[in-house]
Amino acid sequence: MLTTTISDFRKDIKNYFDKVSKNFETLIINRGKDNGVVIMSLDEYNSLLATKHELSSRINEKRLDNAIEKIENRQSFQKDLIES
């Protein structure tokens, strides 16, 4: 995670954007006491939304927990995908 001030961000905006997008960094821009902005890559943002969706219902959350438990207990198996 990177942090900077608004002044430093303005001076080197391209460099900060490159770091965020290429290195999957999260940038926090401080704007005063208890005030700030977070910048992240679009891929990271989409991943967070997908995770939020998967955990949005108790049924989904239970299904994922059961799948993780099966993997940890070596009760899972691998299947080959059928290509059409």
C-alpha cells in the first residue's frame, strides 16, 4: 500500500497511476485529518466486487466454506474440462 499527499500526487500523477495499475498497489491520498481517497486498479476493484457478491448471501458463504473445507481435508477431486 502506498500513501501520499495530494500535493505529491499532483506532482507525480503518472508514476502513481503506473504503480497502482502495474503492481496492483493501493494508493491512499491523505487530504487532512481523517480524510482521504483510495485509488486502486480496475482489476482489483472488480475482484473486490466479485468477492462481495460471493459473500452477499449466507447460502453462498456456506457453499464456499464447505468447498474450502473439502479442499483442506483432501476430499476434493480434479476433473478435466470438456472442450467443444
